[in-house]
Amino acid sequence: MSSNISIKHINKLAIPALIAGISEPILSLTDAAIVGNIEFNATESLAAVGIVSTFLSMLIWVFGQTRSAISSIVSQYLGANKLNEIKNLPAQAIFIITLLSIIIIITTYPFAEAIFKLYNAENLILEYSIDYYRIRVFGFPFTLFTIAVFGTFRGLQNTFYPMVIAIIGASSNIILDYALVYGVANIVPAMHIHGAAYASVISQLIMAVLSALYLIKKTNIPLIARLPLNKEMNRFLLMIGNLIVRTIALNVTLYFATKYATSYGKEYIAAYTIAINIWFLGAFLIDGYASAGNILSGKLLGAKAYGKLISLSNRLIKYGILIGLFMAVLGALFYYSIGNIFIKEPEVLKQFYSIFWIVLAMQPLCALAFIFDGMFKGLGKMADLRNLLLISTFAVFLPALFILDYYNFKLNGIFIALTLWIIARGFPLIIKFRKEFLPQSQKN
């Protein structure tokens, strides 16, 4: 089994993964940009989209960890030339995660009001949040199904088909957003925030259907789950368990960030919505190379090619920092133009411009954290990721947030705390990785 880690091969995996990875943040960003420019209650509508997107991102990140677990196991078996032994695992995993998503809809739909009150939403913002969520949540099973299929393709070292699916999904969402939010004269009535939610659900359905078709036609991996359970199911569930705990800790961070931003007032939560969605977009862009690390590290571990594993990490560090710097410079060049894309309210823009520089400065640090996060997922070291996120959230982010809030830093405090959180997530992974695999590479 070839273990190619050339620049060309890394880019062949990373660039399509990068494009595929931004599909979910593009759904939220498109909703935010279009809803933020409606003719009435734009600030309240944008705030509602931000609150709901944060909650849905939490659910997607918690239960979407299937992708990393499937990718890790499939890539390791591919590297060891034993793929036939886990051919039926993806279908079983997809069935389990889709069933869980339906349970989530049943258990959250009736309690939408209580959920968003926890984010300090009230009055019109609360009303819009409930309306938006009760439509958009029906896209949740389609999203998780698509994520699980993408994990299978990643394990097979294929990021091209997920890219195609994501492009079609994101494009359809943009078109549907315009049509359903603003309406089409004499054809489609303007549905405002409800239209944005419907556009997202339809786009997620399109991606799920395409994912199923590509998996059936382009691979020999079955889509129908059958018994008996694969021998790796216990390992898969353990990985998922560790990743769910890790992701809950991650979402504690996002919950408190959103809660505090909402408590400062509607202009603050609207500005936070723009900033955090741009941060998500940056994270998913960097995730292209994190995905390459995820895909290749699992394969190299399966092949016991430790020297190439070290070389891979060195190359990905360089790529990640360069991408992070590029994004920071690009954001700086269009600093004041970007905010106007989302909203024209002067008070919201004032708050946004006061924090956007922190979002930009974070990008190279995010690159390091996300790339090694991806590599550790590929190596199957989910317990390490779990422990580090717990420490970063409860020993770094929350204390920093509480202190900075006490001194009235407001949105600046939130994003400074997020920066410290990213640093605490990234550098320990680099140290641990090199400590474990550098000696093994020297032995080889």
C-alpha cells in the first residue's frame, strides 16, 4: 500500500476537503448575510440565526463525530490492506447516527422555547429563534447522514466526491435563500427568516441524497446496515463516546460565549453572530489540511510508517500557518467591507469592528490546533483529545471569560478567552505527538 505524503498528494486530499468542509458554515453564513439585510427587524432576525446556529452547531459537532471515527478506522484498515474486514461498519454507523438524530428532533422540538431562553434570548429574538429552529432542525438527520458518508470517503482517501456534493449543497442553499427569504415576484412569497430555515433544510436533503448515490455508485461499501455487528463496533462506539465528551466540552465554550454576548444586548449578539460565523468559516477552511492529516495519519499508522508520519506533521504545520496568515491578511485588507455584507446597522458594525481583529489574529493559532486535532483523530487517540478539551474549557476558557466579563471587556473578553482556549488546545498536542512518534521514527 502506497503511503504518499508529497505536496501534490496532500493538496489533492486537502483542497477538496477544504471546499467540502465549508458547506455547513456557508449555510449559516448565507442565512446570516441574507437575513441581516431584510427590511424589518434585521438585528433581531440576525441575532436569532446566530443563537440557533450555535445550538445546531453544538448538536452537529457532538453527533457528527461519526465522521472522524469512521475515517480513522477505515483509513487504518486501508493502510494495513485489510479493508474487507470492516466493509459493513460504515452502514451500521450511519444507521446508528441517523436514528440518534431523529431522537434529538423528538426530544428538542417541544422544548425550543426553554432551550433558547438558556441563551438569554427574549421577546422578538426568542420568537424568531423558536420559529427558525422548528423548521431547520428537520435538516439535522440529513446533515448527520451526509457527515457519516463523508467519513467513509475520507477513510478511503477520497475527498473529491464530498467536495462535489458540498458545492452543490452550498450553491442550492444560496439560490434558495434569495428566493425564499426575499420572494420571487408572482411566484414565491417572501418568507423572511422562515425562508432561510426552509432553504437550509432543502439543501441538506439534496446533499444527503447525493451522498447516498455517490456511495452506492462509486464504492463497494454497502449502504444497508446488516447484522452481525462488525468486530470494530465496540472500538467505534468508544471513539464516539470520547469524542462526544470532548465535543460537549467544546460546546460548553460556545454556549457561554453566546450566552454572555446575548446578555450584553441585541447589537452585541448580532455582532457576535457575524464574528463567530466568520471564525467558523476560517476554522473549516483550515480543516481542509486537518482533514488531510486525519486521512493520511490513520493510513500511515496502519502501515507503521512512523518516519513519514513525522514528515507529514511538519509539512502540515507549515501549510496551516501559511493559510492562517493568508486569511488574517485577507480579512485585514477588507476589514470594513466584510461587516457591511451582513448588516448595515451602525451600532452592530461598531461592535463587530471592535473584535474582528482578534478573530483575524487567531487564525494561525487555530491552524495549529485544528491540524493536530485532525491528526489525533486519524490516529484514533480520542481520549487524549477528550482530556485536553476538558482542561482547555474548564481550566482556561471559563476562568478567563469570567474574569474578563467582571472587568467589563464584553465582546473583546469573549474573543480573548477564545484565543487562550485555542492556544491551550494546540500546543500540548504538538508536544505529545512529537514525544510519542519521533522516537519510533528514529527506530525505523
